[in-house]
Amino acid sequence: MTQCYVAPIIEIDRERCTTPFACKKCLQICPTAVFGVRETRQVRLEETDKFAPGSFRLRVAYRDKCSGCNRCVDVCPESALTVRMPEEVLE
Ligand code: SF4
Ligand code: SF4
């Protein structure tokens, strides 16, 4: 029987994670670089304030690389992350 690996589901509470570019703790600790961060708005010739809530957005860029180690959950100072296994695991 062949087993398929089903990556965990990663949820981000954006009410809690408001300044991800200033924080970056989950990005730095993740051993497989699952997360990415991008600007939500850009003003030409102006540097975006990384401390302004909502100016950057954390996203799950490579969910399939997640091993479910939970390091990001443990390190997040805002308790903004949830990592859980899908209820149905394919076999
Ligand atoms: S560690 Fe938490 S607060 Fe910091 S960027 Fe990641 S999810 Fe956001
Ligand atoms: S659970 Fe581990 S592998 Fe998955 S996103 Fe968090 S730190 Fe990365």
C-alpha cells in the first residue's frame, strides 16, 4: 500500500499577526521555509513602514513542506498560528 503524505493545515489569525515583517519569528524558525511575507500596499518611492499594522501580510507559501513540528506555534508571541493535521489522511 502506498501512503501519501498530507501536509498539515496552517491557519494564521490576522487579527493577532498584524506586523509580520517586523516580527518574522515564525519565518526565522521554520526549518523548511513554509512562510512568506509580502507588502499589502506600496507607495512609489516610499519605504513601507513595517511597524504599521496591516502593511505586510504573512502567508503560507509552501504548505506542502510543513512537517508539523509546531516550532512556529511555540515561538509566536501573539499565539496567531495553528497547525493541525487534516482529519482525513489519504492512504
Ligand atoms: S511569529 Fe506570530 S506574530 Fe510573528 S510573524 Fe509569525 S505569526 Fe505573525
Ligand atoms: S509546523 Fe514546523 S514546518 Fe510547519 S510551518 Fe511551523 S515551523 Fe514550519
